[in-house]
Amino acid sequence: MAALKALTRYCSYLFHGLLTLFLLAISSLALATGARTLHLGMLPWTGSTLTYVVFLGSLYGLISVVLAIRGSWTVLFFLWSLGVVVLLVKGYIFSGYHFSTGEAPKVCGLMLASAIALIGSWSAMWFRAERRGRY
């Protein structure tokens, strides 16, 4: 059981690390080039607000991933993971978003990966508490 918890925790770090770096890159590029707008129809924001929300959100996510890997403030990482799952489910399932051809399986994989990462972030939150209790 400990190996499964460790595996989900490491997969969670990897998934959210890559996600935050990708989001940081596209939002930074949009801000640097003066585009000021991204087109992410699954998110509730539009225009320049979306660009700033993605930029600041990805910074928060990256900081929370780094802190969780270091073993401190793991609750921030769990909140980030929960926010990602909520935004994915709300944006793709409970909104008027329409899938293009071949997009649905990719989105299902993304939502499954984020759900597994949420379990891993929950495990990371309690992993530190277990280690403190042993020593």
C-alpha cells in the first residue's frame, strides 16, 4: 500500500509540475508578445483576464508543487490539485463546451490523470504527517 501511495504522489508531482510549466509558458508568451488573450473555452474567464488568471494560477501551482516536493505546505498543493479537477470537470462537462473530433478521449485522459493526481496530492498531505509521527 505504501508503494501505491508513493507512486500516486510522484505521478501527482510530475503531472502538476508539467501542467504548471505549460500554463506558465503559454501565458507568459501571451503577455510578452502583447497578445493579452488566450482562447481556452473550457475556462470561465475570457480576454486579458484569462491570461492573467492563467499566469498567476500557474505561478501558484508551481510554487505549491515545489513546496510539496520539499515537504512543506502540502495543503496548498492539495488545494491546487482540487482546483484543477474542479475547473476541468466544470469546464468540460458542466458547461456549453463542444468537443471537436477526437478531442473527447484526450479530455477523458486528462481528467483521469488529474483525478489520480488529486489522490496523490491527498497522499502527499498525509505523508508528511506520518513521517513526523514516526520520529
